[in-house]
Amino acid sequence: MYRNAFKMKLKSGFEAEYKKRHVEIWPELSDLLSKEGISEYSIFLDEETLTLFAFQKLSDNFNDLAIQNHPMVKKWWTYMADIMETNPDNSPQSSTLKEVFFME
């Protein structure tokens, strides 16, 4: 098991909609993420900068490419593209964060 953190950016005015869509996350998407090795997934919003901070616990055999290439994940990206900063393929623009401290 290892931890993964990254940040993304929300478009202005879509804070409530972003939360709503995640409260109503598709059950089949949640199931897929769990099946593929994500045991925890949290997203936090910095309301001043609209930066989204995401944290995941991933299994040792987690395959990021399998998730990125899954049709359901691509469908989710398209669904979210109108409220987030995205890449040309609708994936969220994101940057990995380096862990500098951990306390268990």
C-alpha cells in the first residue's frame, strides 16, 4: 500500500456542482476504483484558490494506466470537463505532490 496525492483546479462558480457530482458519484465508478486498488480517496477544496487536493491509498499493484484508459473513467472525465481545468482528452489537469512528511 502506498499514498498518492495530487492537485487539480476547479473553474470559478462550480464549487457546489463539483460537490454535488461527487456526492452522486456513479456506483459503478466507485466499484471500479475500489476493484482497481484504491482503498481510500479524498478530495479537498481550497476555496480561495479553487485548488482541489486529492489523496489516495493505492494497492502495491495499482495500475494507473488501466484506470486512465477505462471507458467509464473517460466518461467521468467528459462529465466533469465543464467545471474543471482539463487536458485535450478531458482528463483533469493535475500535478503530483511530493510527500515531505507522514505521521502514523
